[in-house]
Amino acid sequence: MRPTDRSPVHDGGGRVTASAVAAPRRQPPQNGIAMITLTDETLRASFTNATRREVADLTLPAGFDDLDWASLDLLGWRDPKYARRAYVVVPVGDEVVGVVLQQGTAAPRSRAQCTWCQDVTLPNDVAFFSARRSGAAGRAGDTVGTLVCSDFQCSANVRVAPPVAYLGFDVEAAKASRVEALRERAAGFVGAVQNGV
């Protein structure tokens, strides 16, 4: 069947691999973790739950060409053209997977904690975002939701040095653990969007 501009864009299972696009470069790791450096092409090709029109219409994040990829565990941003639309691109192994998000109309009734960075001293707001699932489930209206930092500050939050909890407390190890946990939670959300679980 010939794809239309409403056809989902994906590579097989909705993922972009290093061999499928012009070789994404990895930055030297920070805290043992590195984000894949993206181009406009690789970013747009990564989306698992987007239509061709949505991919074509998306606005790249501000300062995209100058992003410090080594300080990121995911790339999330809001689209200035659409009040409640946002995007997140998450590295999963050697792949990157993008997801289109829609912010909920109602704000959390109480101070919420971000599901991904779980920062207990959160300096920013948290919002509820939902994502249409990939494939037939998404076409049938099935979605998955999560509470996330409203402007996707998660990578910065987990890199803030935690207070020293006891004598001999390893601050750097604690930061590395938080970074790893953030990546796992974000990847888990992406997996739920892709796999319908």
C-alpha cells in the first residue's frame, strides 16, 4: 500500500538504528552515559508514533545545532507552534526512539514528582503528558501517560549533587546512579508506547 501523509513514520519496529541513518556520533561519556548526537534527519526519522505530517511540521528545539549532547540523557522539548504538543527522543541501546506527546489540559492538583528524574527538590513544574501508542493500538485511540518535568529538565536535575547523606557518602556514584535510573525510566516509557504494554 502506498503510504499517505497520515502514515506513521518508523523503521521496522519504529526505531532508527545507527546503520539506518547517517552514522550518529557518540560523545565521550559523562557519568558513564552518553546521548547519541542527532541531526535534523536522524531526529525526524526516529519517531515511532508520529504521522508524516506531524514529523514534517515539528519545530526543532531552540539551539539544536549547539546542544551539549554529553549532558543529555534524552532530548525533550515543546513545539512553539502547538500549545500542548511536545516531543521526546530517547536513546535505547544503539537506537534512538522519538515520541510525540500531548500535554493534559488539567494540572496536577498537588505538587507532583517527575516520574523520570524523581527529583525530591524539584525546581520546576511537572506536567502530565500522554502519547499515542504505535501501530494499531494508537490508531484505535490507545494512549500511555506519565508525569514529567514540564520543560524536560530531567537531565539537569539528576546531575545536581545530592546532599551528603553520611560520612563517606559517594556523591559522584549517587549522581551516576540517578542518571542511569533516568535513562531506564525514559526508555521504559518509550517501550510502552512502542509495544503497547
